[in-house]
Amino acid sequence: MRISQAYVDAIVAHARRDFPDEACGVIAGPEGSDETARLIPMTNADRSPTFFRFDPAEQLALYREMDDQDEEIVVVYHSHTSTEAYPSRTDISYAAEPQAHYLLVSVAETGAADGPAEVRSYRILDGVVTEEEIEITGGDPTASE
């Protein structure tokens, strides 16, 4: 997966801002394309350090917007606050976007403070988790996926 440094930085900042709860969001882009259009931080409706669920009203509005703009979810991201950046059994069971990359950020070592964050990406299809290499680019984030 290719992703801009600007998006990685924004996702890590979101994880730190929402700590000790999990942060979550998506990157949406044109259907059938790997080009990224936009990063959309979402509200974790459960406000939990061990689980995330998109706010239903935000999710409905997002899906309507994406439908109007012929977009799909390219990346689903969320943070882990006390474990490594690897999908939990719950993450795997809720993975409902077969075309998406699942980006996990662990801030277990640093919490809300500055410092290294673990960032890893996976494909999750039919309960099978496959880690994928991340290529971080310095280019325009609207064309980096």
C-alpha cells in the first residue's frame, strides 16, 4: 500500500489526540482506483480504549457523500492503545470492506506523547489476515494511495 507521510502523520496525531480511547477513520477514493481523495477522521461512538465503532450518523453521512462522489473506502484505520498494531479477533470479525486496506496504529509505547508509533497495514478477507508492506510517500496526499 502507498500512503503519504502527511496522511500517516495525521492518523498518528488523531490516535494521540483520542488516547486513551481508540481513534478511527477512513481514507476514501474513487471507486476502482488506488488514488486517495481524502482522509476522514471519524468519531469513535464507543469512546473505548479497546474497541471502536464509527458514529452511526457520521457513517451514514459519509456513505451518502461517497455514493454521490462515486467513492469507496480505500483505507479503514484505527489505533490500538495498549497492544501492538495487529488486528484483534474483533477487528477481524468486523472487517466488512473487502477492497480496503486496514491500517493500524499502536500508541501503546507513547500514549498521547510524541514518540514513535507503530504503523502497519493489512488486508482482511474472509477472516484471513495478510500483512502488506507500506510505502510512505512524500507527495500530494490526494494522489498517494
